[in-house]
Amino acid sequence: MITAISTNPWLMVLVIFVINIIYVSFLTMRTIATLKGYRYTAATFSIMETFVYVIGLGLVLENLDQFQNVVAYALGFGAGILVGLKIEERLALGYLVVNVITAEKDRDLPTNIRDLGYGVTHGYQYGRDGERTTMQILTPRKYERKLIATIKELDEKAFIITHEPKNINGGFWTKGVRRRRLKNYEPENVEEVLEEIYEEKEREDAGEAKEEKI
């Protein structure tokens, strides 16, 4: 098989391109996992990376004497980085903290967002135009876009900044994130979802009050 690949220049170009994509994808994932502190995940990707290197990249490096092979290697390297980043984005490792500043007075946004399943810490500060509600919201990275879309549905003028914490310790943070509830709603239907949540709470409160009377 190796002989067949070596004698066919276009097949060699394709092999070099594909192998380099796979190799660099694992390399990129390992680097990202290492920077985020996921030691065992990084170790797993390093094993895969080494496996591809031993099996395939040796063949690639031995055949870089042709210009088209060098081009394929360079393009595969760049494509591998993009693929690795895309995979990491899909896996969405870790959590994000979303900082929100809102002037909305007609509704309790911290409670609304907390009832949707996110971890929220809020307070009040003053800006140029008066009092503002500030919130720190914890979310798994995979729900970042959903959270931002939800905030915009509730207050389209809210000021939003996101950042990724390296370490999380103490509080109810990760335990307070209700993943099932986060997964089972869509931002465009957030008003209906909140109404259902509040109706459920009222039924529970009514049931508890009835039990106390009995």
C-alpha cells in the first residue's frame, strides 16, 4: 500500500494533506486542553497525536522533496488548526462567566435567568444614567450563545461581556447550573418557559400550604 501511495503523486498529496489535518487537530486539542487545565484529556489527545505521528507523519516527512507535497503539508497544517479549534468549540470544555449590566426595571432579570437554570450573582451599581443591575452568570460554554440570546430577548439593551475563568472554587456555582433546564428551552420562547416555571412554583407553594393546614 505504501508503495502504491509513493508511486502516485496525487495520492501522495492527498495522504499528506489528510494526515497532517488529523495530526495537527490532535495537537491543537492537546494544547487547548493543557492550557485549560484538563490534564487527563490532554494526555489522551497526546496519545492519539503520537499514534498518528508514528503511523503516518513519518511517511509524510519522507516525501517532502516535491513542491506539491510541501504545499499539501502547509495547507494540511493550517486546516488541522481550524479543524482542531472547531472540535474544541463543539466539545465546549469548561464554563464561562457572563457579566451583564442592565437598566431594566420592569422585571426581575436575575430571578428570571436563575429560574432558567443558570447560576447568577447580582448586585446594584451606579452608572452615568443612574442605578444599574449587574449580574455575574455562570454557564457551560456550550450554552454561551443561548444565554446571550436569552438576555437579549429579556433586555435588548443589556451590556454583555464574557470571560473564561481558569479556576472555580466554592459557592454553589457548578452545582447551581441546572443542565437539563438549560437544554430544554429556546431563547425565542423564553417568556413562555418562564410563565410555565412560575405556574409550577405557584402549584408547589399551594400544595405545601395545603399540607401545612392539614
